[in-house]
Amino acid sequence: MNRAMAMFWRQGYQATSIAELLQTMDIGRSSFYAAFKDKRSFFIECLDLWAERTLDLIQRSRAQMPPVDALQSFFERGFVAASGAKGNWGCMLVNTVLEMAGVDDALADHASRHLDQLQALFGDCLTDAGAEPVRAQELAAMLMLFNEGIRVSSRRRVSQIHHRQSIATTFRLVRSSLS
């Protein structure tokens, strides 16, 4: 499933064929359809797994470090520590919203709901950092916009130096807003 998810992440839903998925997963067509209803259902499972892993990444960091550091670490690991071409693939959830909006709004909405969960987790971290609930939600919304923008800019192959500077600036603003 990981290799197929990476293919969807890199190419998108529409550009990924069943034949490519079967070859990547090294399974036959009948096995694929026995395990998954269709390509769309399989894609949704991949989106759900992506979202689960993303939320888990923040939760694990949150258990090991202060909440704002955990958030900053999430961005840094996604861009500064990203190796090779994967650093230019963006985020599967953001990519799906961009690709499927107006084409398959149900898929775009599914990915968007996961982004809403991520934004809520941002807000929880900011509340834990001492932000008043309204301020935490405002900052979480700002971080989600930043998240979406930086993910799109990675697809444009904006340099890691630019991402590193943008992340540092964003979190200086977040920290100063919490003081």
C-alpha cells in the first residue's frame, strides 16, 4: 500500500492508472478488486492512511517536546529534512483538494476534512502552549494557510533555504503572538 500511496502522492489520482497500481503493488487485477472495491475506494484508503500518519507525526512530537516546537518540527521535517524528490511532492491531501475540486468534489471534500482535523490539532497544540481558545483558532487557521501554501510552493520546487526561512519567520510570529 505504501508504494501505491506514494504513486498517488506523486502523480495524483487521475494520472495514476489501475495498471500502474497493480504493477507497483505486484498484485493481479482480481486480487486488487477483491481487496478494494475500485480505484476510488483504494485512493480514499490511501488518503485516510496519509492523514492518520500526518496526525500521528504531530502527536508523537507533541509527546516529546513543547507544543509550538512540535508544530515547527512538523513543518521542518516536511521540508528541511525531506530528502530527494519527495520534498517536491507537496502534501497528498492538499494535492487532492487542488486536483479534484470541481472534478470530484466528494474526493476534494474528503481530503479537506482531513485538513480540518490537522488544523484542529494545530489549535490544540497552540491552546496547550497557552493561547486563549479564540487566539489558538486564529493562529491554527493561519498555520493551515501557511501549510497549504508551502506545500504548493514545494511543487514549484522553491528552494529549501526559502522554506527554512519561511518556517522560521512563521514560528517567530506564532511565538511572539503567544507572549
